[in-house]
Amino acid sequence: MRKILFILVLLLVFYVPASAQGSVALTFDDGPSNVTTHILDALEEVDGHGTFFVLGNRCENYPKILRRMVRRGHEIGGHSWGHARLTQLGASALCDDLQRTAQAIEQHSGQPPTLLRPPYGSINPRLRLHAGLPIIHWSVDTQDWKHCDQHCPRRDEQQCAREVEKMVDNVLANLQDGDIILMHDIFGFTQQAALRLIEQLHAQGWQMLTVSELFAQRGIELQPGQVYYHTR
Ligand code: NI
């Protein structure tokens, strides 16, 4: 019996570090939508967490999804009210947009947003001044939206599966510890791509954390108005 226990402990000690690649943050923009539920299912199945940069004008229609995110330890950030390019707004319109979005998130999720990701990743000094939250860019752009249904509505399922594989392989080939991965939770293709990526990340031993968890794990305190691309 003791021998078996000893072997088990040895296996644990050697197996866990060997499989652990590090940790990354999966982030999803432009939702919530019906796609989001499937992404949450996939993340929760592997004990992963995601960060969702939601549009203020969509919150009202998806309160259940937003509350589930909070309950299950995912993170919610703002992505503007209706996907305006925030750098083109004057100070007062900008503040209105940010405030309205934050209010909608708090009203429908039960918690205010903790992060901001401006649409198109467009950032200028005025946005940094008024953001009031850490601004989260990304270090890995999956370009999942480029394959989305509306761009090629007539391709077949096999072609779609090949594109998913290629996209996921690309991401995994270049992934580094502390990366922030950009995806979208809004199209059928982006759903398939996200599900496959989550499965593969888990299989390869990557830990999926929220953005705040990723930085906290490294002892980095996120500051309002500062822009972050990864934890390195
Ligand atoms: Ni967006």
C-alpha cells in the first residue's frame, strides 16, 4: 500500500510540472450572445475562467449569462455601449459612453466592470485619462472574426473545420506564458474556434485565468488608465 502511495506521489510531482505550460487569459469581445453560453460551458468543464468584454447595449438581453459569469468566477469588462470608436468621441460623449456601459453591466450582472477594452483596440490620451479602469489590449490576436459566417456564408463544414484547426494551431504554436488572447463570442465560427482552443489549451496543460487573476498571479497590480498587453 505504501509503495503504491509513494509511486502516486512521485507521479504527481513529476507529471504536474511537466504538463503545466503556464497561464493565459482568454478574452471575448462583442457579446454577450447565445454563443457565450457554449463558451462558458467549455471553460467551466475544464475549470477555466474567461474574461468577457461586453457591449453595454447587449446586457439587457442576456442577464442570465452575465450573472452566471459573476457566479462562476469569470470576469466582465466593458467594450463600449455600441462599439463606437471611443478615440473619436469628445470628453463628454466618451464619459457618457463609459458610464452608461458600466451601469448596464452592473445592473444586469450585479457587479460593475473591472476592466476596459475599447473597440478596435483604439487608445489615445483622452481615453486613458477618463477610462477609470485598467485598459486591456491583447498579445495574441486569433483573428477569429475573419472566418466568421458573415464573411463567407457559403463554405462547407469541412472547410470550416480546417480553418478552425489552422487558427488553433497558429495560436498554440506561438503562445507564451502570460499572454492575453483575443477572441469574439458572437459568431458560429468563433464559437467552434473557441471550443477547440479551450480543449487544446487544457490538453496541453495551459491554465486559463481571468485577466485580473493572470496579473495577480504574478503580483502585478492593475492600474486605471494603464494599458496592458500581457504580463511580461
Ligand atoms: Ni469589438
